[in-house]
Amino acid sequence: MTTELREALARVGVVLPSLHPDPVSYAHRYLPPLVELGCCTMGVARRLTAALAESPRASGEPSPPRQDTVAERLSIATAYVNARSRGERA
């Protein structure tokens, strides 16, 4: 999910450098997994706000939440751990 979010944000000129899945939440049995968005500059926050305001859904009804699978969670967590072990930011 973080890859899709990162790509969607990039298409509207927003880059969140610390965007990554939270590996601790993936291990939790009852709470949904979290995505760490991290900090950003005021300029990035303004671009994000503008992009959301221009969205076709900004005035419409929100889409239903997407249900992810255990396999998807495992894949994301594995990618995160592998990237971190190589010294990369996932």
C-alpha cells in the first residue's frame, strides 16, 4: 500500500520521505496495520492540501475502506525489513 500511496502523491507533486509501513502494527492481532507518514515541510503540507482539495472526491462521498489481506501485510512487512537490512528507507 505504501508504494501505491507514494506513487499517487508523487503524481500530484508531493513527496513524503519518511513514508513507510509500521512493522510493529503488522504484528498486532486486533488493530489494523498502520502506515507511518512522518513529518513534512510546510510547503509539502500545502501541496498535499491543494491536491486533496482538487480531488474529484473532495466534494463527493468517501470510498469504502479497502480491506487488505494477510498476504499483503506480510509482503509489505517483508519488503520493509529487507529494505531496512540493506540500509535503505522503505
